Amino acid sequence: MEEPTEPLPEERQVRTLDARTLRGIAHPLRMQLLYALRQRGPATASMLAERLGESSGATSYHLRQLATHGFVEDAPERGKGRERWWQAVDQGVIFNANLLKDGDPAVRGAADTYLHEVATTHTRELSTWLGTRADWSEDWYRASDMSNWTLRLTAAQSRELIEKMHDLLESYRPLAHAEDDPDAEQVRIHTHAFPVAQDRTETQP
């Protein structure tokens, strides 16, 4: 398994997307590159190209675009000669839902692209887990989860629930920064909460 990356300082954990930075990241390959750097640490364009099945020319171009918008930066301590290493500047972003209502159609389109790629990444990660679960121990298989719930809530109650879930997850973050534990692995946790349309015309018993 890959070694977990070193935690970044608190001020570099997350950033909030605005219209400019959204346009810089809302591209499937750029999002995959950034995700790879966040999850697996610094790498070169060639290493990322091999990992993602892309050409090194494509990964190099999109890494430079990510750098222009402040998402990645050089990792000079890793470089050897002319070899250029890249590292993520932060470990996540906060998406502002107002970007979906921006007056600029290009911004709205970028927001839509970004969110759909996030959903695609979640699906890909889950599919990878299902396809490789036999490689993991019984303990880890039992420690995984794939559940869904349906609740009847107001919008305010849904926001409250989301905030409580996020607070609970954040309470576990210090454990990830503790001294290395040979039994610990990186664990991906997805949360989705959204309303579902109901057929209100059906006859009640």
C-alpha cells in the first residue's frame, strides 16, 4: 500500500473556490492530477502520466495550469537535475453553491463540470474498492461500509445533519496526524445528501 502523505499545516488544509479558481480546476484530468498529488504525495508529470494512462505532455500542460491557479507548486527538494516534481498546495476545497447561480454562463458550466467530476471520482473509488476488496484483510472488509438512508427532513434539518456529520469526521482528523500506526490506512469517506422527488399523485391506502 502507498505510504500516507505528511499532513500539511492547518492553514493549508482547505481553500474556497471562487469563479477564477473554479475555471482553473474544472477539468477532469486536472482534478485527477490534483487528487493524485493530494492522496499519494509529490510526483513528476511522467509519473502521473503513467499512473493515469495519459501522455506526459498532457499531464505537464495541465499541471502548469493548476500551478497558475495556485493548486500545485514545485517540490524542489524532490527534484534531480532537470526533473520537475509537483506537490499539492492544499488538501481540499470548499465549493460555494452560489457558483451554480453565477451570472456568467461559463462559470455555471465550470461548476457543473466540477461537481459531475467529483461524483465520477466517488463512483470510481467505490468501484475500485469493490474490485480489490479481496486484497484486503477480513478486518478491513468488516470495517468498510456502503449504506444509504432515506429521511424526511426540512432543508434546515438537512443542513444541520450535514454539519453534524462533518463535525464528527473532523473530530477524527487528529488521529490521522498521530504517530504512525502500522495498522492504519488511508480511509475514504463519501457523504451525499440530496432531496428526491416523490410522486404525490399516487393513491394512499
